[in-house]
Amino acid sequence: MRHGERSRAALLGVSVFALAAMSFSAFAAKPAFAQEIAAGDDTEEAAASQAAVDLPEVVVTASPLATPIDELAAPVDIVTRDGILGSSATTLGALLGDLPGVTQSSFAAGASRPIIRGLDNTRVRMQENGIGAGDVSAVSEDHGVPIDPLSAERVEVVRGPATLRYGSQAMGGVVNVINNRIPKAVPKGGFAAEAGASYDSVSDGRQGHGKMEAAAGDVVFHVDGLARKTDDYRIPGATSRQSETWTETSGVSGGASVILGNEDFDGYAGGSVSYYDSKYGIPAPGDPLNPVHIDMHQTKVQLASELEFANGFLAGMNLAGGYSDYTHGEVDAAGVTGSRFDDEEWEGRAEFLHRAVGPFTGAFGVQLHRREIVASGEGGELLAPSETESAAAFLFEEMPLAGEALKLQLAGRVEHVDVSGRALDASIPLAPTDFAVSRSFTPTSVSAGLVYSPAAKWVFGVTAQHVERAPDALELFSKGPHEATETFEIGDPTLGKEKALSFEINARREGDDYSFEAAVFHTSFSDFIYKRLTGEVCDDSFDTCTPHGAGTELDQVLFTQEDATFRGFETKGSVTLMRRGTARAGITGQFDMVRAELDAGGNVPRIPPMRAGAGMFYAGERVSGRFGFLHAFAQDRLSAGETETGSYTDLKGEVRYLLPQEMTGGNAIELALVGENLLDADIRNHVSFKKNDVLQPGRNVRFVVTARF
């Protein structure tokens, strides 16, 4: 029996046993300390503890109706503030990469996007408070997302009908970063603040952050800042370090809101301005003697207003808008910028919540977006200036079918997209030219979900979606060398809309004694767009590509459309085995898998391997902890040109201690000690373009101090 077959056989046995025990859980999805507080406690100390942590939110932004999380047709994963502060992640991909169904691209320490159920880049929308990230991270894996995990109060991973509110780029899911840069309410006592610092042994990483909210009458002000510096991280089993994995990041933001209200309406209106600066190395460049790093800057302005009306057809109105000015340079060891990418975007959303119309309660809205990308230097050889404009209308409705036990959720979206740029004319290989192209698309998407709650704490969901996506400018107009991924990329200006028909069945149970969640999904893609290796090799221009030339450096890839099928299974849960007073202890576990195949034969490239994990937790009033592992099995289901990736086991643990308030003057100060990759295992991420050259960080011990006032 081959290694991969033995792994699958062993995994089947583990999965059956664990499902029978109902003990699978996302190890990092809900910190044990927060679980204890959620259980409820009337003691004074527990009340103080509750004030010291951010609890898992019951109501999420996945629904415009403020629907509780246990009443959604598709599950939502949430990483709370405690989970963010305890993680050494410098990117959103690294923060979310251990959640069931979510992995990360892990191209560089400063650039790692989340991958949801095997879908990445233009199929996963990154946004902050509902407005797009305003970056070029989907253009290339070495481009980071200019949203730092430290800026988030919580991060939501949304799937299902509610994603249609945000656009066709949410086909795989939405990663929504929620923060309070535009305050929504007056803080308790008129003032709230948080400050923290941490140290990571694996990279000698130092970071600090602070934020504050203060009210002056009905006006609430917010300010926050962060700074982080990490050296090249140590790799397993060696005293050496992985070269060019350093990062240097800083950011500052300020915002204010006016809290509104009278007998007719309540709400707020405000805005924020933020500046983000990030520099990070690119590991294992094509020329190791001339290392390259990214120098990224973004200025972002966001406006938002939410109003609730006491009477009338409209129950509420949510307005949001954003403007982003983004730039990054790819700088060599001599300080010369070889490539430069400038991205200017604005986006506006208006969403209106209506009261019951017959059996339906819901929301409707419009969204406008404009984007201009200008690449220069070597980047201009890959992508000429391009413009994308879109306008969309969307609808989300909910109706009861059998009292409160059974609900129907419906969503729809119509979008018009115009994309213009310059594409490569490769009809004459030795003398290629480019030409201007303008394309228009009208993606139309619909979704339906049933939510059934037969008993308290139990929820069953079924969803069906037909989603369409317009090709991105990169997929249409790429025309040259891409040094970071060591590819020569050729877009296809004739690409049509990508279409997907998805079905999902899920079951959830929430409670202190045990919780459980499982989902099975199946997606059939029509005209799935992916990067296909042609087998030819190029240098820096098309006329060097074999067989007409003598290229030796870059693998040629062609953006191609083929039908494909994705299917998979995810599950997580926890069981409380012991209680002593208000403290509890138990076990957790998780499992996920995704299979992706081209209908004409062969596998879709860079699909994550199967993973399984288990752990245990203790949650007390002042002390909490968790310890567990996540095992990734070998990935031997390969696409053309891929190589097999071995298995690994990532062992993690943490201990948290909340100092007594008599020692802290009534403030909440928490100490945390976190261990990551405690086995010092060799970890290679199969979905990373750098997996053959770059090991993930070795053993790390992290010390965190957080104070809340």
C-alpha cells in the first residue's frame, strides 16, 4: 500500500471514531477562556473576566438582518480578539489557516491570503467592515493584504447566501475584518482603551499595539496604532534561518462618529482615515544573490452610517463607502525598484432593510466599484494599465415556513462589469504585439437556503447556489514574466464568465456540554479559470519561449477555462468532560478535506491536503489553557507539473492568566504564553508556490501581555 493510501485508510478510521464521539472542533476557532465566559457565571470575578475579553459574537455581519449565528443557512467561522492576540500571525492567511476548510497561500511572511475550500485569489473577497481591501493581493501571491490582524476586533469567514451581498469575487467566501475605527456606540463610562505587546522566539519578533475610544457628548473618537518587526525566522532542526522572511509593519488610524437618535430613529454616522506601511522579504527569489523585498503603502478613507427606524416600510439603512490609494515597489538589494504596482479604488454600498412584506423580511441594496491598476517597470511587462468598473443590485430575503422551526433564506445579485486593458497577441511568436481590449460581463447569481431548528441548540441547513463571476483583469490581460512565482503568464482576452452550481448540507449544535458542526459540499464549475502549465519555458520575453526560443528560467502558464468539480467535508466540535465549580475541561477536534478535479481528467493544481486534529482545554476564572495538534496528510493528488508534499504535525498550546484586579487597580491585565510547532516539525504547505524552497517556521514560544482599561 502506498503512503498516501495508508494515510487515507488511517484517516478514515480516525474520522469514523471521532465522529461517533462527536468531538471534532476547530482548535483555534474559539479560545477556551472565551468558551468559559460564554457558559455564564454570576460571581464578581467572572464578571470582571467577562469585561476583560471579547466574547464570540452571537450576531454576525453575514446577514443584513442581524440574524443570530445559529439561524444562518451556512456556518460562519469567527476568530475573536483573544485568538488574534494569541497568534503570531502577521497576515490574515496565517491567522485563519488552521480553521476547518481554510488554508493559506504562505508565499512570504508578509504575504499570505486565505484559501477557502481550495479557492483563492479572485474567488475570495477580502474586506474591512464590508468594504473591499483595495489592494493587488489577488494579482500575485507575493502581494500582501494591507489589513493587519492586529487591527481587527474579530474576523469572520462567511459562506452561503449572504456572500452575494458583496460581489462575484465572494464565490469562494468572504473574509470580513471587523474593527471599531468608525465607532458605533458610546463606550461604557465614556472611555475604553487597550494596549499590548508580544515577543516571538522563532523570529525575535517584537510587536506592540494600542487603541482608545473616548466620548465627548454624542461624538465618539477612535485612535489605534500598531508596530511589528520580525527577523528571518528559524527553521526546524537547524540553527540557521530561512532567508528573506523578515517583516517590518506599522499602521495608524483615526476615526469619529456622531451617535444619532430621537423618537423616530437611532444610529450613527462617521468616518475614519488609516495609513498602513509594510515591508517584507520575498524568500528564495530567482536570484538568491540579489534578494527582493516588497515596500507597501496604503492610505484608506472609509465612511459609514447605520440607522434604525421606529416606523415605516424601512426598518433600517446601512451606508458605507471607501477610497483606497495603494502602492508597492519590489526592491532589490541595491535599492532599485524593479516593479511597481499602483492601485486606486473606490467602493460604495447602500443597503436598505425592510419590514415584513407578506411573509418576507429582508434587505435590498446597490453597490458601485471602480478600480485602476497601473504596473510599471518589470511589473508593466506582466500587466499593462487596466480599469474595472462594476455596478450591482442585490437582495436578501427570509421567510418562516413552519413557525420559527423552519426558515427559507433567499439571495440574488445582478452585476454589470466592464474591464479594459491590453492583451498579448501571440499569433506571431517571434514578434508578439499587444492590443487594446474592452470586455463587458453581466454575472447573475441566485442562492437559496433552508434553516431547520428541531430542538433547542440544534440547527440543520441546506443551501443551493448558482454563482457567476466575471474574469479578472489579470486573467484576461497577463502578458509577461512573473519573477516572484517564476512563471511567464499569458492571459486570455476571450475568457467568458465562470459559473458555479453549489450544494451544501450542514448540521450544528451549540452548548456548554458539547458543540458540533459538520458540512458536506459539492460545487460544479462551468468554465473554471485556472493557470495551466503549458510545458514550455521562457525567459523575460515571449519570443524566448520554447519551442520557438531557448528559454530556461520561467514556466509558461496560460489562463484556461475548463469544467471542474470541487467536493469536500468539514467538521469540528468540543465536549466538556469535567466541571469543578465554574471551571470546565474537555476535548476538541477537527477534520477537513477537499477534492478538486477537472472534468476532462486530472486534478486542479495546488489543492490543500486532508487534515485532522484534536486537543484538550481547561477554562477557569483566571487560568485557562489549551493543547492540541493539527495533522496534515501527504498530498499525492497532483496536477501536471506538481510534486508530492509530505505530511506534518503541528503541535500547539497556550496558557492564559488574568491578574487579580486588586493587583491592577481594577484594570484587566492578561498574560499569555503560547507555543507553536512545538515538535519543531518540517512543515511545507502544498498550496504555496514556494513549498519546495521554503520551510514554515520552526518551534516558537510567544509571550503576550494585554491590558484593557
